[in-house]
Amino acid sequence: MNESLQQITLAGLRNTNVATVIIVDDSKFMRALVRDALVAGGHEIVGEAENGFEAIVLYQTMKPDLVTMDITMPEKGGLQAVAEILKADKNARILMVTALGQEQIVSAAIKLGVKGFVIKPFQPNRLQEAAAKALS
């Protein structure tokens, strides 16, 4: 097998297990933490959004395997974005990544259909495990 064909084949094998992810958080620092954890877990970040409006547009454009969603954001919050994304695509997989003290909102998000939640601050392996569960 020539080297370039082998690289294409290996790349294809690698990509079959890679989930595409959109990260939604108004904090650039938090988006970087989420990105680093998920990339280390083997996922591909296909987009980032700073608010719910951007999240909805990005979701419709990219159709990712998973969305990580903050709750409290300017302009349009995470709960409203979750409701709109799930209304448009009932099979959307959304993982809430939120601060402590927002348990009631997390409960409402789970009723809407999110696949799980991770409390900030988080250990990278906790986010990776939650992502794997949401994708299963």
C-alpha cells in the first residue's frame, strides 16, 4: 500500500470515531477549557458560539454530533437556545456545562431533553465521560 493511500485510510479510520462538537459559552477562557478537554478526548470542534443566537445558527449550519451549552449568557441564554435547537431537531445531543447553584435550571434543561450536565469547574475526564455518555 503506498504511503498516501495508507494515510488516507488511517485518517478515515480515525475519523469514524470522532464526534463533531460545537462549544457554546460566553467566556472565551471556558470555551478554551472545554475545547482542550474534548480535543484530548478525541473529538473535533467544528464551531464555537458566545450566546444562544449564535448557537442556533451554528447548529443549523454545522449539524454537530454534540453541543456543549452554558446556561447564563447575554442576548439569548442556554435554556432558550436548547429549546429552539431541540424543537428544530429532536435528536440533537446537548450537554449543559454550567456553574454550581443552577440546579433548577439544569432540571428544566433535562426536562427539555438535554443529555446531561457538567458542573464548572470540571476535571477534563469528567467532561469527556459526560460527552461519551451523551453520544451513546
